[in-house]
Amino acid sequence: MQTLHFDSSDIGATEEFLSRAYARMRIGNGTPDASRARIRRDVMPGVSVDELDLDFDMSYSVTPLGRICLCVVHEGTIQDHGYARVQDAFGPGDVVSFAPPELPYQGRVCAARYNITMLDPALLSQVAATDPKAAPGPVRLTGHRPVSAAAAQHLTRTIAHIRDHVLADPDVAAQPLVTATASQHLAAAVLAAFPHTALTEPTATDRNDAHPASLRRAVTYIEEHAHEPLNVADIAAVAHVTVRGLQYAFRRHLGTTPLAYLRRVRLSLAHRDLLDADPSQGATVTGIAADWGFYHPGRFASLYRAAYGHAPHRTLAGS
């Protein structure tokens, strides 16, 4: 994980930093008597999360980022934001996708405090698949506003969880399973929030391919590789089915999803490690949970209690 801090009242230095951090841009200060910018950037594979606090009005013009760029406004406003034929303005509580990865955009930040989360568009294709007839190619977002207030809130909470429970702790963020799991959760939340080209329901071919042999290949792969970063696309490739076919096979034969099954396997491995660990040697529940991709301690404790009937710290203490 990488962390960057920027704090300056020099508008030229701010423009240079933002151009390095995002893409080439030109900015203009609409309030010359104020120019302080405070920025923190945390980075994990495929995802960056920035918190920006600007006490001045700033116009921006940005070249294509090649990444999905999400914005959550905390305070202030973003005015005259536009790309292609879209023109919009955002205020506190809004969460939006700034522009398709291949398009430039422009607008004005008006003394705002906001979050920018950027992710590799390929992450969307790791958790869903495009309908080859309707929209061949990788999964794409087709709108910049969320489909519902509930979906927007879920995405905002997901971003906050990654910021506060993964990126805020270098030891947790150093775990490959944690960053892989967190990035997949973010991609799934993005797809739940915005209209997109993904096809989630299985086709007739997917249903035909979702036979027990495919499921056995997938289950065996998950159980043998649970210690590695995995995504649905990886598992589907090994099972020789599409992502939709894989999801249908798990739902039809096991009543669950591939990622839920992977989580169950990792939970059992965390249970094994808790039994074998020695707390006097520094073993902790949080550390063992992170080893197996569980980056939210409260969520891990809830899952563990549901599976084993007591809190994980009791298992560790008893071992």
C-alpha cells in the first residue's frame, strides 16, 4: 500500500500534484485570497482512495483517466461538471461517476471537501460479465448517477469501510487476500449503484453448462487455492463456464454464490488457525482474520459467531 500527503497554498504546486495524481489538468483559482489544498491518497492494487479538502474555488479540465472515477461530496459543491453531452452539479451526500474512463471532463470545485475513489475498469469484469449480443467487450457503466438512494448509500459505506478498515491500517492493507476481497466488494457495490452493461441472469447456454462436473471443478479449485487472491472470473475459467454459468451452478446446486462459498472456506481456515495459534506469541483475532481476507473485524466476528456459536477470541483464548 502507498500513502501520499499533500498540503500547500501554492496553486501551481497544487496543479502539478493533481496532474501527477490523476491526469494532465489545468486548474484556475476563482478565489485568489484562498488557495490551500489538503489531499491524502491511499493506494492498493487496482484502487486508490483520496480525501481532498480545498478552501478555494477551482476550475478543472481533465484528460481521460482510463479509470472509473467516483466522487462523494462531503461539503461544498461541484458545479458545471460536464463530459460529452452530460452537464450536472453535485452537493453534500451525492455520489457520482465523473465520466467514462476514455472521456475528458471539466467543471468547478467550490470550496469543497470530497472523496475521489478510482478503480481499474477491469475489476467490474471480475465480478460480472457483459452480454456479448447487447454490448460486446468489458463491463461498462452507462450512467453517472446511481440507480437509487439505497444503492448510493451502500457504495458510500463500502468506500468508507475500505478507507477506514483496510487502507488506514498498513498491516491489514499488506495482506493480498484483504486487498483482493476489498476491491471485489467495491466493484460489486459500483455495479449495484450504477446502470451498466453486465448481464447477471444466465442464458440457456449458461444453464446447460451449469452441471455438477463444472461445479466440482470450481469447488475443488476454491478449496485448493483459498489462500490466493481469487475472483469469480478466475473460478469460472477453471470450471470452463461463463461467470453467469458459474453463479447459476452454485445457486442451483448449493444455494449460495461462488464468493460466499469462498468466504465459507476461508472462514473454516481462519477457525483452524485460531485453534492452532498461541496468543502468548502475539497471535490476534484481527491478524488471523486479515490473513484470510476478512478486513472488517466486526463482520468477521459476526460470521464466525454464526458458524461456530461463539466469538473468535474465545477460540483463540481456548487454544
